[in-house]
Amino acid sequence: MRNLLLIIICFIASITVEAQELNCVVTINSDQVGQTNQQIFKTLERSLNDFVNKNRWSNRVYKENERVNAQMFITITEYESNRFKGNIQIQSSRPVFNTSYTSPIFNYKDNQLSFNYIEFQPLVFNENNIDSNLVGVLAFYTYIILGLDADTFALEGGSEFYKKAQQIVTLAQSAGFSGWAQTSGDRSRFELVDNLMSNSYREYRIAMYNYHRKGLDVLADNNSTGKQVIAGTMRLFETMIGRHPNAFLIQTFFDAKSEEIQNVFSDGPKVDIVQLKQTLNKIAPLYSSTWNEIKF
């Protein structure tokens, strides 16, 4: 009986250790290419879901309920032979403590997606060599998702993931794949991970931790304190835009968070809404109409 119990415990432990990091749904839309035979797109979609969800991306232990929820939407705009072009939209979220609510963490669209793919081609990720742009892009954004999620639970907790994403950028640049170079334009993959790793943008990562762990996660138990922390977090961005007026990371933050911020401050205990709106309009003027909807 004792031996049976030990076997059961070891089996359960092995399941916990082997749990993958992501719970990600990859969807491919090929409507724009007018291809009557959709089989290759269906095959690719299945392969990408397996690639993202069944690979081990780190040595960290994730329980099944700790897997990071994410979505990747790939839109194919050009398809000829084995060559594909399009864009990829990445979204991720994390649960909020003591609630059933999930908070959006990342919402980003990359318009520089191009790759070669032959149906049933195996998708294999090698940390030391990127020989497929498709594999490189999916692996890169997987590490970005994991890094951002980790940053919301521990101060600068995502550094190991960002380092791996940065390594992919270097390898992909060396291989000559498109969309990776520093000169690829604004909001490039290079710029995204470079900013995340830079001390010049450190306030962003502090804000990610304070906003989620010290703000959102305490709202259920102490709504007033949680709101005060979130409002104070916005002032960190003021410091950052003093150095970088058009900071890429601030845009990515509010692309994901604008509606949530409006909802947080339009309900429950009051904070200084006037000061908050002034700060928000200064750091994220593109969302001024959303800030105007914040009510006492």
C-alpha cells in the first residue's frame, strides 16, 4: 500500500513538472488569398498550436492552472507556392487574485510576417540556430508573452525570457530573415525586446509589477488601496516619457490596458480623478476619448 502511494505521488509530481508554460490558441485566417484548397492552412494551424503549446520553453515549473493564456491570430495576405506573407496579432492575459477576472497583458500586431512553409514540414526550435523565420517569430513572441507575464508577478521576473527573445533576434538577423533588423521601422521585434531589456525603460517593468501585483491583485480585498497604487503607477510613465516622449512600450501598455483602466476608476471608492485624467492624457493622448469616459 505504501509503495502504491509513493508511485501515485511520483506520478502526480511528474505531471506537475512536465506541464508546459502556455495555453495558447493559434488561429490562421487565409480569406484574403482566395485559396480554394484550405488544407495547407489547416495543417499549418494544427502544427503551430502543437509547436507553441507542447514545447518546453523554460526550466520553470508551471502547474496546469498556472499556464499562461494567450492567442495568436495569423492573417495570410499573400500565398504563392511555399511562400507566405501576412501579419500576426498576439494577445495574452493573466488572472487577478481572488476574482474570476483575467487582465489583458499584451495586445500587439506585427505586420512584418513572412515565411516559407511546406505542408507537414516539422517545426523545430533550436536555441542556437534559426533556420525558419516562422519558427523564429513564434518562439520570439512566446518568450515575450512569458516574460511579460512573469514581470506582473515578480519585479523584473521576466528577464530570463527576454534574454532568450533577444538571442532569437540576433540569430534571425544573422540568417537574413525579414522583420528583425534595427532598421525594420518603428515597433519592430528588435525594438520591442531591446526596450524591455534597457535600463532606460526600467519604469515600464516596475509599472507592470506595481500595477498588477500591488494594484489589481489587491482590489478585491482593498479597493481603495488598489486604485491608489494603480493611479500612482501611471506617474512612473510620466518619468519615462520625459526621456522617451514616444516610447514604444507605453503604447503597447495602453493598447492592452486602456479599457481596463477606465473600468477600474469608474466604479467603487473615489480617487483624485482630475489628477489621474491629466496624467493619462499626458502619457497616452491617443486614448483621450477613453479617459473622458472615466466617471466619478
